Amino acid sequence: MTLEPRDTINQLVLRTQGKHISGLRLQIEGEIQGTGQLSFGDSDSTSYRTYDLKEGKIELKYEGDWYSEFCYLTYKPTTGTKGQLKFEGDFIGE
């Protein structure tokens, strides 16, 4: 995800075709100039976890229970932000 130098909300949706999802693994890396919040949930209006991101190198990992076929990742800048974030995600289950 490329973050533009303005106060724009960026969203990415991960989806699986699996029927028996029991977990989610996420790895987020990148570098940003500015600050913001990164959250994820099973819809664009829910947030299960929120991270406050500061300027510089970003390295986050999450692994936990998950029961939806969707994962909405949302980056909301708190100051004008630009940079790159790379997302890798795996749904755990059948």
C-alpha cells in the first residue's frame, strides 16, 4: 500500500474462500513519514486491534483467533503521511 502525502484513509481487504476459518496471521512492514493508526477487523466498521504508528520503520506481527473470511486493514493518518506499507496475511483453517 502506498501512502499519499495527504490525510487520506487507506484500506485493504483480505479474503479467503475457506469455510472453517479459525485464525489469522498478519505481518506488516514498511516505512512512513508522519503518524497514523493501523487497525483491522472483519468489516470496514469494526476494529479488533489498533496500532499507533510513529514515523520511521514499521514492523508488526499478529497471530490469533479469527472466524471471518474477510479482514479489513485500515490506515488512518493522524498527521500528513507518506510512505509504503507491505501486508502479508494468512487465514488459518480449512
